[in-house]
Amino acid sequence: MRHRPITLAILLLMQAFLSPGMAATSPGTAVIIFLDFSGSIKSGERALYQREIETQILPSLSAGDRLLMAPIHDKTLTEFRPLVQVILPAKPEFSGWRDNVLTYKRRVREVDAQVLDLKAKVKTEVADVLGRRYSSPYTDIFSSLLIAQKLFHNEARRKVLVLMSDMIEDTPEYNFEKIAWSPSAMERLLAELGTKALVPELPGVCVYVSGASAKSAALAENIARFWEAYFRRTGADMHPSRYAHVLLHWPPSQSCRLE
């Protein structure tokens, strides 16, 4: 009984220092967006992509997050260059042993202001990128996914991949509009891609697709089935509810990961 005052004092001391600001800081989220710049994507689709980035993706980003945008085109693998990239400053951690509360709150406000400024800058850059009159003769989604594997390598943040594309692979090697789709044809294609090392490792990556479309409902369904099976082999989380013509179920839920 006589030890209770000491124990209580220790508990009160711990409570004073373990404030919400001292909780373990989240590593943040890394959002990588691949934008389809092929000739099949018209100005209306690009305007939709821009609106989704500006009204959904950008507002969801917070301190410590990373955003990178890159093109899907005919030279994705050989001439890769990000279109837009930013790492938002992380919020400072609070330590009751060394930090003054007022000073800490001031630092938090400064970081919040920096985040707002950077997001405004990114919004301007996105508008500039999507306003360019650029069109690629091919759509090389497979190469984009190989780049995504490299970009996510050793990424400590939560990993989210957004593909803004009709998802119709169109290269000299693979043209999804000319494939006679069937379960056996899909299995042969998946096996061939695996042999050619065109199935990247994307464990723990939460995948979204916005812009999926095709000339017919049957073709769109076959392509969707293919990508569902493909991403299953990569180890990514690509739920069918996040594969659509528009960006659905954003922001990602905490269950959207395979870690």
C-alpha cells in the first residue's frame, strides 16, 4: 500500500510526457501515379484525370507523404523521367523531456504551412503536365509496372499505385485489342510474361485503376480479368472495386495492403 503514491506519481509523469504528439509518427504514404499519354486517351479523359488528382488525391496527402507522377507511353522504360514529384515535410515529433509545448506547436504550424504551399505548387505542375499536347503511339503498361517496382523498392511509407489509363496494353509485342481472349489464352499470356520477367514484385502495394475502358463490354471485362490475375501474381492488392472508369474508394482504407 505504501508504494502506491510512488507508482501513481510515475504514472502521472508518464502521462504528462506521452502526449498525442509523442506517439509514434506514421511513416506516411507514397502515392505513385502513372498517367496514360497514348493517343487513345482523349482530352476529356485527361481532364478527368486532372480533376481526380486535384480534388481527391492531392487533398488526401498530409505531412510526410510522397507523390510521384510519371507517364505511360512508348518509352516508359528507356526514357523514364518523373513528371511531378514531391515529398511533404514530416511533422516534428514531440518529446516532453526536451521540447517546449509552445515551440513544438509553432513548428507544427510551420510544417502545415509548408505542406499547403507544396500542394498548391504541385496542383499547378499537374495542370501544366496535363495541358501539354503530347501523344504516344503505344501504351506500355508493363514497363510502367517494372518502373513502379523500382520506385517502391525499400520504400518505408505505405505504398499506393494509381494507374490512370484505359488499361489496354498496345505495343508491337502485345495488343490487347487483337488478342482472342479466353481462359487458356490469358493463362498462356501470364506464363509468357513471367518467363520474360514482365511480372514485377509489388508486395503490399495498394492498386487503383481510373480510366478503364474498351470498345465493347466483353473486351473490357476480359481485360479487367487479366489485370486482376496479373496483379495477384505481383503480390499487390488490386481489389475489383478499385478497378473502374473513375477513381473509386479513395482514399485507401487501412485494410488496403498485404503486409
